[in-house]
Amino acid sequence: MNDKPDIKLRRTEVSDLDYLFQFQLDKEAGYLAAFMPKDAADKSTYLNKYIKLLNDPTVNNHTIMVDNIIIGSIAKFVREGDAEITYWIDRNFWGQGVATKALQEFLAIETTRPILGRVAFDNTGSQKVLEKCGFVKTGTDKGFANARQTEIEEFIYKLN
């Protein structure tokens, strides 16, 4: 018997955004993600931003589903000429292999390489996810983390 959740990815739809917005209101998850919008609770700004991203051909947004329930998101976007990956998993699903499986499935769909992943220095869960999916730590950077209200180090991972 398999106790792992059955994960499905599908293209993100505008109707998903209300659900996905709720995840960024989780303070603990936001702290680990670190690099959040200035006002993570501003729903109209969130919706405006993500509706534009859904229409941007350089962005590949997918919604992560378990048993037809939205439990997260995953996307490829381009920043300063580099393809990057981002994902968010509902904290109720942490530690169950969901992020790893979702990223593996997404990387089969999104074949842009190289692709980068950035993660807060102390977010060991996301570091492990990236490493399990073949990403290699290639450097560090510093940036202002709105969720922590301070500058922190982030690790840069790369998948060729």
C-alpha cells in the first residue's frame, strides 16, 4: 500500500488564485520562503500580479493537486535572463515528498535548462528538494527578505 499522496499538476487557472493566495498568508511558511511581497496580505496586488503572469508566455505556472484539492503551485519564470523555478506547498503537506514529486513532474514538462532555484540559507527542506531533483548548489547571494524584515543569504542552485 502506498501512503504517498497522488500528485497531479495542471496549468494554473485564474480561479486557482484565490486558493493559492491563502498559502502566502501562512506566517511560518512565509518566514521560510523569506522573499515575499512587501504586503503579503494585499490580495488585490497578488491577483493583479498573478493574472499578468498567467498571460506571460515566458512564465510556466502549474497548480499542484492532491485528490482534486489545490495544495500548492510551481512555476518557471525568467529573471535577468535566467530561467528560475519557484514552488509553494501548503504546510499541511510538508515532509511527505510532495514538493519533490511535484518538482520532478514539473521538470519533465518544463525542459528549459539551465534552470535555477533560489532558497533561503536556513530553508533546509527546500534545499533537500532541489538536491533530490538534481540541482547543484552553485553560489550564494544576499537580498532583503520582506518576511523577515532583514537582509539574508540565499543559496543558488542550478540544474543543467
